Amino acid sequence: MKNSNPHSLKAFLISLTLALFVFTLPIISQNTGAIKLSYNYPADLPVKYLSTSNMVQDIDINGQIMSVNIAAILGCTVKSIGMAENNLVLEMKIDTLSQTVDSPGGLIGGALKEVIGKVFTMKILPTGKETDLSGA
């Protein structure tokens, strides 16, 4: 015996039609002109970045749970120096850099004071690919 609900089938088909319309509309209405994305830091205007990440790992070994917490922080300032050939030359300054690992063995890590305040230059293509990191 066939058990189908015509109302749910109709609602499904309407939903499918609407979804196809909504998701294909942006594709149809897109501009066919070429879009050029490129890195272009303003000259003499520093841009600050701060990246923080936390990772928690819970491990169950034969019923015993062990937790490991890892925290990492990277802060830097990027400033455009100018162009060299087709490459953008950037001055990078490390504002903060640290990593800590908290595990049953104890807390280790901390700030990497030796690199905080270091400045180096790097070259990137307008697409963002690094071409010269020799200054690091």
C-alpha cells in the first residue's frame, strides 16, 4: 500500500523551486566584467592585526580523560613601504607573540619576548603570494 501525503509532496516541490530560484538568481545577475582583487595597503598608514586561537583537546584513554588546552596569540603591524617591480613591499612588526599549553603535565610556554618588537620586510604579489621573505 502506497503511503504518500500529497500536501507534503506539494510543499516539497514548492520549497525546491523557491530554493533553486533563490540560489540561481545571484549567478544570473552577476556582472560579466572581470573583477580584479589585489592587495593594496595604504602608504604610511599602519594596519594592525591580532589573531587569537584556542584549542581544547579532550582525550579519553581507557576511561581516563585528559584535557589539553592550547592558546596562541599573534599580533602584528603591517605598513606599506612601496612597490618593487610588481611586488608590494611591506614592513612587518611583531607586536605580540605567545603560545601556552596547559596539560596534566603542567602549564608551559608564554610570550616569546625575543621576537616582540622585531621589524622585517617582505614582498608580496598583488594576489597575496609571498615572493621574498629574506628580511624575516
